[in-house]
Amino acid sequence: MIIDPECPFCRIVQQSDLDVREVYRDDQVVAFFPTEPAVLGHTMIIPRTHVPFFWELRDEDSEHIGLLISHMSRVIVETIGAEGLNVIQSNGAVATQTVNHVHIHLVPRWANDEIGPIWPTETHYSERAKDEAWDLLRDACRGLCL
């Protein structure tokens, strides 16, 4: 397991941060409340090994995290009584990633919470630009083997 001693999430993995409100731990992941939750019940999931970006995860870690997202989401909604839930995962500073260790936010939502909408109300991409992006990604995905 790779650990970065400078990484705050690696310190959580090593259980050296005594202020962490941990809710789940197994041999691959840790789930905990962030110190400044967006709303009550906001939970983060991190892999126990230090990996900066989601696309760098091993397949077995991605599968495990995906399953845990599903199970934890259900637990959060049923336990906290949320009306909805955002699953947020960011990669790179431009995408608002502030800690370079993969982490997934499970954010319970209510109609009048403080978060507000997370998507722009509209975009102005031309049909040509959308088709070009579609062509590039569709062609790249043809080579995927799962």
C-alpha cells in the first residue's frame, strides 16, 4: 500500500488524525465525515492506498469503491432522511480537487439546503462542437475492453 506522509487523507488511513469522525473502514477504503461538511451526513470515501486521480485506481479498487458508494448512499438516505444525494468526485485543481488523493463525496440533499444547484442553468455549445466531442469519445471508447 502506497502512503504519502504529506497527504492528510493518508494520515486518516493510518489513523493518526484523532479528530476524524470515521463511519466505515475495511482493507481497501475508509469513509468519514469531512471536518467542514456541506450538510449533516456528508460522508467521504477514500482508498487506503495513495492514488491522486480516479483514472489511476486499480480496477479492483474502483469496483470496491463503486459498490461502497451504492451501499453508503442507501444507508445515508435511509438514516439521515435525505430527499436526494449528490455523488461528487473531482480530479485536478481545475475540477476543484484540493487534496490529491482520490476521494468521493456523498452529500445528502434537501429541497432548501445551503448548497443550491451544482450545474449551470444553460450552456452555449454548437451542435458541431458537441458532435466533434462525441466522435472523439465514441472512437476512443471502441477500444475499451472490460
